[in-house]
Amino acid sequence: MEPLQNSEAIRRTNAFLATIATVFLIVALILSGCMAPTAAPANDSSRAPNSTTSSAGDEAAESSDRGSTAASSSGDSSAAAEAPANESDSVESESAESVGLTGDAADSVSSADGERGGMAAAEPSFSDRYEPVTAGVVDDNAEWTDYLEYRSRSRVRNIRDRDVRERYVIMVQDENGYPVHDAEVTVYSGDEEIFAARSDAGGQVLFHPLALETSSFGTRNRTREFQVAAQKGYVAERNTFERYGEAVWALTLTDAPTPSATQLDLVFMVDATGSMGDEIAKLKASMADIANQIDELQEQPDVRYGLVHYRDRGDEYVVRTQDFTQDLGEFQESLAAVQADGGGDTPESMNEALHRSLNDLSWREQERDGETVRLIVLVADAPPHLDYRWQDYSYETDMIAAVGMGVKIFPVGASGLEADGEFIYRQIAQFTGGKFVFLTYEDGSDPSSGAGTETELEVDNYTVNTLDKLVVRLVRDELTKLTEPIVLDDVIEAVAQVPTPLPPRPTVAPTRRPTPTPQPPRVEPVTCEIDLDSGRNDCGGISAVQYIDMDRASRNVSDGQAVLKLTLDPRRTGYARATFDVIYSDTPQGWTVNIGDSQSNNGYGGDSGTQSNDAEAVMLEGSLIIYANDYVPSRNTTDGHREFAYYDDMVRGEESIYFEASNQTLTFDSPGGNETLTSQYLYALSGQSDREGRTNYDIFAAFNRTISDAGRSGVGASKVIMTLYPR
């Protein structure tokens, strides 16, 4: 592949970078409601359901075309840390000193008078009246270990999580070592296609097998290898890669087609509810300066702008879209018509907005329109509504769809973003290969304190810059990947982690004792299936599984019910956690799931005093009740006794619910909600003492009945897919 290094490409790139920074600031300004001269500024950061500000403009015409485009990836941004002066808008230098910025950040905060991109500003600068807006950025794919630790300690409730712990980086390159952008990448397990994506500007695709979990996942999880195919035009390559081995998989496409020009489809997806009206009013004058300079740019790159702004149900509108346009003036007019209003409660209709951003806009397709870099910049301060039960789309399925289309998402968290919003924004950024951006302040707990470097979000190792220069840098990161050769050794070093749930090979510390230190058995994840309707199952032969109240001769389910004992002792069996995917064919009635710490768990938070470590989870009439063990203080319960949590209407007929149980942790996921609970009062599977019974590493699982009493029964659950994992 020949790099695009002519002067025309460089000039177009510089103009493009300046345009991106400008448009980003305009979007933020519009959210505040201050673009319209008559709009009153918001006086606080709270939700404003009674605001009288109205939204102008009719719904934009929508196109039914949908592109199938390149997958996204994380990239090294160090090469883009110092952007040319004409790629970044500036504000007065004394503002940089006021927030204590240094290096690149200070460079970006300077006088805006004079020339930019070789053009003199048509209007005098107004930026000296306003302090800069600062922001931080984290790349969770680059800081992978930190991100996994953040996920493991997070206690957020209102999320739709996907397991990303097992991660592979697929690199598609040409025979000269340059990235192949927009290649179709398909992953197979046997003959089954399980994942499809498009390579990003750096030729990269992120593949997370466990995130694709479905009711048929049990079969795929036993797969020891994957077949990966990459195709660009008429050139294709296919190879087989071993699971739990190397983290980077490389494919080479010889004589792959090369692009004649770089195209960009850029969508701004904006939360336009009342709470967004407090954030960017100080950029009003800067917006005027930037708009004038963009209007005078003579060299325009091949970029199209799209706009999606959203509120919530019950507001004047839920989602409005403006399809792609190459006319920046038209795009600015659409932005100017947006007003911040409505909202009410904290979550908003982000799910619907993301779904329509991907499906209603006319993204350019490779086969028809040539290669295109596709980006969404999401600017918001609240998570999506996850309680709209009959909504048939959600952010976590659409982020998978975005990877399939080659769309990379950069969420920008505004002030007031809470823990669940942070988790979701980082989840979307990581999965699609984007980065998480967040506004920073002098006092991280007080957005009114002005620009600075502090935040209340749970982020480490982040860089801070003025918002405009930060966005320029992120976009430049994407563009430079197109012409930089891939150095696989550097990629492997950057990934720096074998993506396997299996335990690492144990190392024995030096010892003078003549006998070696006992090592835990080395095991792989194992899956079995229990068919409650037919009575058949294939869980026999798993050393950690013991049948309770089943037909022991045939090892079959009896009367549509099953009880299993699992020993999750890494030293004896090698296993430390278990997952249960429970599939319902009919409406759940009675007790359909009971996962407990004691063989005497009765489905009501008791076990006849045989164990103090007797926490249990119960599905009763479709609702989930979680009981803590005997040690729980009454203040930590919902009923003053042992009820730890209660979730109504979690699953219905022809739906499924997923459980994961491990020491002191229970995770569940269903159409009715999902959460990970961690507490010392949940399952005791690490040798904790017990004042009423013996110490053990056992957990019990019953289906269509309770663990200790077949009379407390139920119907509706038809199949269970169970998987045991090492640490």
C-alpha cells in the first residue's frame, strides 16, 4: 500500500482537523441552549422538566440506506500529541495559566487573533471573554488491566453488561505491512459465523468471544480454535487461530485495493434535555469565531456531517435526525435550531438515539461509495433508559452492530454523569475501539468552578487538554493510522495480556522443603446442558458436579426438576465460578431457580440452621429475590431480616435469564434488568468459617424447585446451559 503523502492530502487533512474541532464545540454550545439569542441560560445543572424553552425545526428527512463498514480499534495516540497550530482553535493564554495546564494543553490555550490555516479571521476574537473548556480522555483498550480492575470493583446496577475479559486483537495488513482499512472480517466457530466486523483505519478489529454469549453459547464455549477470514474487494485470506493462546492474530491481504481518497462520515449524537443547558454557555463567543473561520476554509476534505439529538418519552420529541450533508453551513443551521429542554428523570432515550444513528442515516458503504472512516461523537450527561421493557434494542446490542458496520464511538461525559453512566460510556467506547472523554474542572465536584484538571469520575492515568485540541488529537489519531505501517511486535507489546480465563501456569517459590508445593489442577472451562423437558443432560463426567435428587442410575432429570451440587474449590477441582443460562419456554410459575450456599436452602431465606453461610437467589413467579447469609446486619437488608435485594418481573415466557455465581458475588442478566452484586454476605466459596456447619466450597443449583424441598416447585424453565470456569 502506498502512503498518501502528497501535499494535497496533507492540506486536506489539516483543514479536516480544524473542522472537526470546530464542529465539536458548536455541538456542545447548542446543547446548552445558548445558540439562539433569545434562549435564557440555564441557572443550575439539575434536570428541567418544566422548562419553557422550545425546540425548533422539524424532523430531518431520513434515508433508509445503511452502510456495512469498518470495525474500530484502540490506537497509540502519542504520535498525535502535538498537533500543528492550524489544527486547533485557541483561547486566551492567561486562561491556560488559570487552570494550570502545561505542555500540549498550554500550547492549545493561546491568542486566537491572527491567522489560522493560512486564513485571517473574518471576525475579531471573542474568546478572551471566556475561559477554556477542559476535558480528559482515557483509552481503556490501551490501559487494559486498569479497565478490567475498574469493571471488577464497579457496583453499578442499571447496565447491560457484556463479558470482555477474553479479548483478541485481529490485525489486517497488506504485503508491505500497511493496514488494510475497511476489510470485512468474519470469525467462525466450526461452520458457524459468530462475529462480523470491519477493520478500522489501523487495520484492527477487537474480538470478544464471551461478549457474544447467547443461548447457544455453550457449544461455542467448548471451541478451542476460531477460523478468521478477511476480505477486501476480491482479495481474501483465511486462517485458524488457537483460543487461549496469542492475543494478536494477523492476516495479510496481498494486492488489496488501496483508497484514492479519505472519506469521513461524522455524526454528532447529542443529549438535548434540560440538564445539558448548564455546560457550554461560556463557549458561545468561541463558537462564533470558529464558525467564521470554517466558513472561509478553501480546502474542504471529503467529510459529511450528521446530527442526531434526543430527549425522552413524554417530551416534545424523543429523537430527531439530520441526515449526512457536506454543506457545513446547512449543518450549522441544524445545530442552531436545537434547544436544551425536557428530560425530567435522569436516564434519557439514548438507546433509541443510538439505534437510529446506526440505522436511519445514510452511512457510506464501501462497495458503493469507497472507503470511509465512520465516527459517532456522543455528548451527554446521563445513561440510557433500561426500563422501557418492550423496546427491542439496547445500547449493548447496538455497540456490537456498530462494530459490524465499522462505526467507532467516542462518548463525551458532561457534568453530572453518575457511576452507571460512566460505566456505560466506557463500555461503548472500549467495545467499539473509541476513547472515553469527560469534562474536567478546577474542583472536580463543582462544575461551576471553571476549567481545570480534576474530575469525580473513576479514571486514572488520563490526559487533560482544552476540549477542541483534544478532539483534534483524537481524530488525528484515526487519520494517521491510515498511512502508518503496522509493527506487530509493538502491537503485541501494547496488548500485553493473554486473553484467557484460564489460570496462568503456577510458579513455585524457592523453598528448602524437600516436597514441592501442591499445585491446583489445570482445567479449562467446561459446559454442559440440562434439558428439563426431555430429562436429558450431559453434565456427567464433570468432577466438580454431583447429582442431588435426580435419577442417579440414568443421571437424568426427574419430573422436569434438577438439583446439582457444584464444588468450586480451585485447589481440588480447579473451578472457581459457575454460570447458568436458564431458558424459559413458558411463563414462570412458582420456584424455577434456586442457587444457594447450603443444601438445606428452602427458597425463603432459610436452611433449618444447618449452615450460617446460606445465601441464596430465588426466581419466584418471574421475580428475583436474593437472600444474604445469617451474618448480614439487619440494616443491610430490605426487610430487616435477610432479604438482600428484590427485582420484580425479571423474566417471562420465551425469555432467558443468566446467572454467574462465585465467591461473594452474584451476577444476573435478563430482559428485566441486570446487575452484579458483591458482598461478604453472599456466597462463601473461599474457605470462610461457618458457626453452624462445616467449611466448604459448595454451591447448589435447583431448577423448577427449591434446593431442599421438591414440594416447593415450579414450571416454565425448560433448559439450563451451565459452564464452570477456573479463576
